[in-house]
Amino acid sequence: MPDIVNTEQAQAWNGPEGVHWARNQDRWNAVNAGFNGPLLDAARIAGDSRVLDLGCGSGQTTRLAALRAPRGHATGLDLSGPMLAEARARAGREGVANVSFLQGDAQTYGFEPGAFDAAISRYGVMFYADPVAAFGNVGRALRPGGRLAFVCPADAALNEWVAAMAALRDIVPVGDFGRPGLPGMFSLAAPDRIREVLTAAGFTGVTVRQAEAYGEWGHGAADAADFVLGTGPGRHLMEQVGPSARTRALRTLTDHLRAHEAADGTVRLLSTSWLVTADRPAVP
């Protein structure tokens, strides 16, 4: 991959974290699928649109965008080789032909100027080392008048999966969950920060509105707890404590998640995010 500046992210997503997400793509899609429709609607994808999906992961949103643009094309970009391999395989199995996937860093990728009508992202734009540079590069890849739409997490306290992890604070060193303005999951949690970044990157007409959706984290509290602790952050916490603390953490998280079991056993947690749109200025 040429011109990678987000090197820590590249290492993570081409290592265990990327393998985990690729292996569990269906589970992660079940967690986040409630935002797919609002995101794609906000992007105003037409039948012949050329769409860029930023941080596309295993490509669900890329494929959905391609289906909305049967005479167009959707391109997914991600740092993760393992997830892109799954994205290509799934597109082939589903018969989605008007889609392609690229491995690279959105902050520096050499996009053809004006190559896309819309850029989208479902939780793929929070980790840039220099977000103004990254969104500026994406903006140049859009045609004049092109549209940007993405979903990013709102305040940590508004997300039930964060509350679930915080329930372990007396057992493992949970810490905080990132601060607005710093690279990380909640780097764009403050609406003013979103507007500041996108305006500095050359976008206009920035809108930020709250969106909520329940994600499905597993079938039964024990299954969901095991999944959560198998994620990158979960593994990191478990590696810092001994076997007895790990056992206690799993039991505590399972007990916490029982309150979120639906009648059919599915564990549903509410996620609160920002649905953001912006435009590349049209040529005067």
C-alpha cells in the first residue's frame, strides 16, 4: 500500500483486529445495519451514481450502494487486506458486479479528481491522523456538487455498548473511550468538531443530526458477552488481567446484558450516532 500515513491503523486492521472483523462480518453487520438505510438515503444515490465507500470493511455498505446505482459503480476503500478479501468474495457470491475494492489510506490515496458523485461511510472516518487532510482529499475526489454522507458515534454515554463495557470498570482497566478531537472511535463525537473539520476541508452545507438504531450483539447474554470480549478492545482489556479477573469480567458482562435480551433471546443495544452530510461546492 503506497502513501500510508495512518500506520498504526494499517497495522491494526491488517493484524488480529482485521482478521476478527473479517471472520465476524455478519455479526458486525447485525450490530450496525440499522444505520444503512438512513446513510444511503442521505447520500442521495441515483441509478447511475459513482459512489466511494470510505473504510468499507467487508463491504456491506459498498454492495448496498452498488445495488442502488445499477447503472453506476461503487468503490470500497479500506486499509484492511483481510476485510477486503471478504468484501470481494461476498460481492462475488451475491452477484454484485458493479462494485470494486481498493486497499489504501483515504487521507493520501491518489483518487482521480471528480471521479465520484457521492462518498459514504459507516463508522469509517473517525481514525484519521489529520482529518482535515483526509476529508480534503475525499472532497477533491468528488465532482463539483458531489455529496458526502457518513455515520459516526455520538457521545459515548449515549451508546449502550459503552455502558456495558463500563460495567467492568471495577474488574479491568476500562479507562475512557476517547475524546472528541483526538483520533479514535469518538473523535467526531462533538458536532462543532465535525463542522470545523469539514468546513476546513472545503465542504459546504454541513448538516449533523442524531440517529439511533438498535444493533443485534448476539443470541443470549452469554453469547453477546463472549463476542464483546473477543473484539479488539475486549481482548486488550482481558490481556491486562489474570484468569480469575477474566472469569469475573465475563460473568459480570453476561449479567449486565441479560437486561437487554429480547423475547427471542437476541441481545439488542442502542447506538446513538451522528448522521452527517456535506457538499463539495459546485463550480461557480
